Amino acid sequence: MIRINENYTKLKASYLFSDIAKRVTAYTQANPSKPVIRLGIGDVTEPLPAVCIEALHQATDEMAVRSSFKGYGPEQGYAFLREAIAQHDYAGRGCAIDADEIFVSDGSKCDCGNIQEIFATEGLRLAIPDPVYPVYVDTNVMAGRTGNNVNGRYEGITYLESTPANGYVPSVPTVGADLIYLCFPNNPTGAVATRAQLEAWVAYAQKNQAIILFDSAYEAYIRNPEIPHSIYEIPGAREVAIEFRSFSKTAGFTGTRCAYTVVPKSLQAFDSTGRPHSVHALWNRRHTTKFNGVSYPVQKAAAAIFTPAGQQQVKAMTDFYLANAALIRTAMTKLGFGCVGGDNAPYIWINTGRDSWEFFDLLLNHAQVVCTPGAGFGKCGEGHVRISAFNSRANVEQALERIASALR
């Protein structure tokens, strides 16, 4: 008889954002005259930059002519995009990343979930932040690297606690780990890591022959010049880290789908006999087997971001969302809540001092505003909510007025 992968039965009954969607749908159906403002899920609202639209149109026109038509492209991405990424995102910050170490994909979520396939399932020690983007945990549960969920945490994971006491940036653990997930600027907290903090993580990975999976999807929002944008700004990181980046929040590609993962050729992992293997070669094998590449027009749109006009337009977009974030953080602070994020990230992490789903329901039912309950991101998220800056200025201002009225 056909059998299922029983690791899936260890997962929680539903995904965080599915739970939120169900509650919001139930509310809107029961209250059709009360419009809801969504500041929960991190989906963007502003149109694509003009340079991207122009590039999309031009590339689409190319697809209509036999001489310029494109069929299957290279699975790793077209050279014009990989070279632009290497030059602007890495060489410009002093990082020695070659174009052929960059793998273009249709989303960082996919890559963060898929990368674990090339590593062992038995005996691999995991270190994952709490609170955390759910994909990191759930994909390892699916792969069978964890035990059961006991009191909100899976057996077999070292949880890196992010709390008010440590500024929501976890320290290196006292126990060993083989695969370490880090995300800065952080989702969901919006916290950022200093150079010294990242240096400690690189040293830890070197000591433990571990690999850091560094999710840097929100680096375009960093405004503090002292905060690193890439793990590869840290000496030695090429030998211990893989980095994920996305055009989704940088340039509004959530519906267009384009991202990339950097796997240095000097990065190695080991088989059961201790023999080293190129992680770059393993990921390339996986990538070319299971992925056919991002469409040509989308890659041309992504490359347009790196033109002078594209850089200006992307900064204007991220500045817009950061201005929303500043309004939210200021308003919530005035209401007496402790907050982090919102200055180098588009998320504001709010210490509510009460049950996070209760606070979610309060804002939904009394302010018609959707946030994200922190408990959905892990045990350390309890007592917090995440508010996203991704919306129009008018909606953000109205939402804050409603929240203030609801909490009086």
C-alpha cells in the first residue's frame, strides 16, 4: 500500500498565515460594512518600479520575435543578472562573490525550504531562532530531522531565544550545532545584528564545522551604515555560510517572483566518512534537477533594478515603507508598548504584555486592523505581535488612529 511521509503528521494542524486568513475571512463575512486594514502578512502594496515595468515590456516584445525569442534559460540564471548581482550587491560592499556562485530562483522562501535537502537527516544538529519564520522549522520537520512537538517546541532543535533581554538577537549557544539558521534584518522582529555579533556566529560555525543559512531578504531596508548587509562582509564567512536574498520586499516582486541564493565554491560539507564535498556542486545538482529557471522577462526586470534609475527607484520604495514603519513604531511607543524594528526593517515587533492571539483579536474586532500574533512564530513570540509597514500611507495612518481608539 502507498504510505505517507509520516513526518508531516508532526506539523501543527495549520500554517500561521492560514489561521490568520480564516479569522479575517470570518470577521469580514460577519461584518461586511467594516473594512479591514491588513498590516499582518508581509506582502507589498506599491507597484513595481518603472524601470522594471519597462524591462518587462521590452523582454516580452523580444519573446514575440523569432530571432530574440527565449526558451529554456540556464537553470542557475542568466549571466546578465548574476553578474549584476555580483557587482552591485557584493563587490560594492567588498565581498568576494563570483557570478557563478549565485543561483537565481523564484523566491527565498523556496530556497530556504529546499536547501536542507542536500544535508543529512540523521544526526544533524539544528540551531533555529525563536521567534522564527515558520519555513525554517517546518521544512526540517518534514525532512525528519526533529522529534515530536512538545509544549510548542520540536525535539531535536536547539532554539536560539530572541527576547527583550538580549535585544531580540540571540547569542551563540553553549552546545554544538551543524546547521544554523539566521535572519537579519529579522523576520518577524525587525532586529538587526552588529558586525561583532555576526563575527561571533562565523567563529562558532568555524569551530563546529557548521554551516550558517543566512536569510538576508530585508537587507535593502538597512539604513545604519554600521550594520552589515551580507554575512560575507565578515572574514571567513565564505567557508561557513550560504546567503539568501530576494527582490520581493526590495522591489515589490512578491507577485513577480525572483530571488537568489549564494553558495561559495569554497564551502564544504562532509559525508559519513569525513570526506569533504563541495556544497556548491551539491546545490547546483539539486537546482538543475528540480528547477527550470526564472522566466527571461522577470530576470530582465530584476536586472533593471541595478541601473542608476533602478537604484533610485528601489531606494524610494524602501524609504516609503520605512516611513510607514517609523509612524507605526512612534504610535505604538506613545501607547506605552516596547518596540523593536521599524528603523532598519519594515516590521515592528511589539511587546504587548498579553496573549498574542488575544491582542490580534482585539485589533481585528475593535480596530478592524490585522496584525500577526507573535505566538505563531514560536514560544518566544508569545506576548508580542508583528505589524507590517507594507501598505499605503493613508491606510497606515487610519489604522493607527483606529488602534489608538481601540486601546483607550
